[in-house]
Amino acid sequence: MNISTMYPKPHPQTAGRVIDGEAVLILADSSEVNVLNQVGSRIFELSDGSRTVEEISETIAKEYDISREQADIDVREFLLQLVDQSVLVLEETREDV
Amino acid sequence: MTDDKETHIHLAIDIAGFVVSIETVDEIIAQRIENRYHDFLCTEDSPQISIKINIVPDALYIDPKPGQWIIETDFKDERLEYQSYLERGEVDFATGLGYLDMAPEANIENFLRAIIAWLCVKHDAVLLHAAGVIRDGYGYVFFGPSGAGKTTTSRIAAKSYDVVSDDLVVIRIENGSGTLYGVPFRGELSDAPRANQNAPIKAIFRIRQDTEHLIKPMPRVIAVADLVASSPFVVRELSLSDMLVTVCDNIAKAVPVMSLHFKRDDGYWKVIDEHFDDVPKTASTNGG
């Protein structure tokens, strides 16, 4: 599976809100509440179904002044972690926001 | 056959300004409700919610199994569906009408909790798993998951101050300020009064049992997340989650929310007093 071209978006059972640059996530299925750090929150914010993983990596690399290669690795790893926790899902098609 | 001469008994319960009217023809049920909620009964004739109780002999909606007490709720399109072992009900919040079918030995408490939780989140308020104490005219809220120390702080506080609840309280944001409201719902501290009292909130503490008394600041986002996680019923309803986060964020902006480490004695009041003596009157709360 090439996730670079996929579109991450919030899981239907997850609600999130960014407060002071950090995201509060509510996982309704498990009644869990999590907080993401600033970079994680930015990745979550960008994961609205309108951008590919590749595009999100590009934005993170620019905003946080890190190499594109490093951003690719970190963003992928983080997104897969959020998918695993049912915070995000990966879609094959773009969603208009 | 319906007995036209049945007397319909109406009781209105006011919890934090939210009025729920209960209608029943069963005198025993009515008496039980009167006894249990007597400090919260009111004469309001335009309640937000009106519930009709239907007694269903031998009712059993969920088969009992060992483990956690099961309460199933579903909030959809202004409608609450509720079910537990001996009772099942619905409320249409658009019309304010609902019913509760229940076995004669069941009670309305958990259904009422779910209704109040919903009303709260829709009206800039939250039903919170917390102990509430009124001390020198101010409300102090101690919240956290089971085992955090709500009953312990309540038991210690009850020796000198008014404990409005050791398990659940309502916090309402009114004109930018937080108010603590007592509720009639019971926790483990059976001798604590379920007082129908309210007071402006001095502070809210996320409690943790420790070997010393200590107050630590909490970043606003953590305060909001912890408040959200301590809100029963609503936290697992996605349709209300966004509203719940907004309410908890409003609380964290209006009232200081801090982390309180405490050991099992009343020394935590000294730490609290010292904290407020040191804080300039104009200091902000959680960065709001």
C-alpha cells in the first residue's frame, strides 16, 4: 500500500479541537480523550481529507524547517499510529472541505 | 382497562436550574422520588423535560452479567435513548417529552443523570465526576477518575465544610463566571448531604493522591481534556463531543483549573489558601 497518495481524515467516531495549538481528541468508541503535541496537532489539523500524506509531509517540512526525507518518515509513522488508534482513516479519494 | 380515576402525580425536580417533571400514577414510586429528591423538588410549571413513568412488572431489558453496571445511551437528532437492566426510556429534547418504562423496584436515577448531562452540555454547563465543597461562600471542585480521591477529599472536607456531592456536580458558566451546583446523585459517601446549594467557583482541581500536598498549574489544553474525560454519558456521544469540548474550554477560561496532589489529611486546604494568597488578584486562569 502506498500511503503517500492517500488522504487522511478524522475517523467517524473521533472529534477533535485545537486549543492553543494542541489538539484535544475524543475517541467516542472508547470514551478516551487524548492530547497531541504541537507538531502532532498540526498534522491532525492538516488531515482533513483534502490533502495527501505527501502534501502534509511537504507542509510540515516547510513549517518546521526539517528535511523533506525526515518529514516523510515522521509524518507517515505518526499518521499510521493515529490510524491504528482509530483517530484517523486513510481514503483513496480526495474529500472537498 | 384504564382506570379513569387514577391519580396522576406530578413532581418537578430542579437540578442546577434544569427542571425535569416526573409523572406517575404509582404512589409508591412517587413517594420514593419525593424522599430521594426532596431537597431538589420545586413547583416550576414549565419544565424543560417532562417524563411519564410507566410501571412494567417483571421488566428486564438487559440480562444481568458479572462486571460493570451497564447503562446504554444513544443521543441522536435531539433524541436520547436509554436502557439499563430494569428500565428503558426515551426523551425527545425538541418537544421536551419522554417516558421511562421501569420495573416496580427500579429507580429513575441513572435516566435522570443522562438527561441532566445532555441538558448541561446544551446550556454551557457540564455534569462532572467530581466532589464539590462550599467553603466560606466559594465552591471548590475536586475531579478525576475513580480512585483519584474524590471520596477521600469529601470525607475530609465534610468535617468542616459543606460537601454538596462526593461523586457528581454541575458546573455552569454564567456571565463568564463558573458556578458550582450540588446534585442529588449519590456516590460512595452515603452520609454526605446531597445539598441543593450553589456557589461561585474559586477553583477546580484535578486531584491525585500523593505523599505531599502540592498544587501544579495545568496547561489549558490538558485542563480541557481532563474535564472532558470526566464528563459521564456525553464523552461517548460524538454528536455532543464538540459541544462538550467548547463547554470545558469555556470553564478553563473562566475558572482556574489546577492539578492538586494531596495526601489523606486536611493539609490540602493550607496549600490551596497559600496558592491564592500568592496569586495576584488580576492573574489569568488557564491562559484564556
